[in-house]
Amino acid sequence: EYRGLVKHTGGCHCGAVRFEVWASADLHVFNCNCSICTKKQNRHFIVPASHFKLLKGADNLTTYTFNTHRAQHTFCKTCGVQSFYTPRSNPDGYGIAPHCLDDGTVQTIIIEDINGKEWEKAVREHKTIKDLSKP
């Protein structure tokens, strides 16, 4: 459906939450050092909302917010796994946890550190992050 992209599927640990996402087989993953990403070890790649589809589990998701309340940290009520969320940098897209994808569709992962401790500065100076949620 999306030229040059592959359909990845994934979900939480218990299987209550399942999704599909269209993205490259070669993932560009952000490793953020902000307070919540550090505590959760949240590494993620960003896609436009139109490339993401929740297949099941909407009723099993709950959301945590803090500070500006722009980031929507959704996670499974049963097992506690955050397999995707709405990042503050890209509220019109999704941050997907690559470790929550099913095996077989990812070829490579490139990890980029981002200085979330100085979030405003890091996002302002980053050349592409804001564009990652645009179709």
C-alpha cells in the first residue's frame, strides 16, 4: 500500500494490544535521555498517524502524561508494555517501539541518541524529527 515501505505488526507482551505499522525495513530509532525515556528505556521510531493502525486492544490501553501533557504515553493495562505512544515532538504521529515488532520484517536498526534532557533545544536543532510524522 505504501511504496518502499513494509507492513510491520506488533503489540504488547500479553497480546491484548496489537497493531500494524507501515515503515521502512531499515529503522531509524531514537534513544532519548529525558526522564521518562530513561526510566522506561523507551527507544522508538516515528511514523505518520496514517501509517499506523490499532488492530485490537483500544479498551485495554491507558495513558500517562506529565509536564506539558503533549506526549501521550499509552500502555497496556494488563502487562504494562508501551508498544507505541504519541511523542511530544510529533503529536500528529506515533513513536513505535521496535522491540515490540514481530520478527521477520526489520532488516537494520540505526540508533540516534537525542538529548531529551534539553528537549526544546534538541528538537529545535534537529533537522528532520518534526518531518517524520508527515506522510
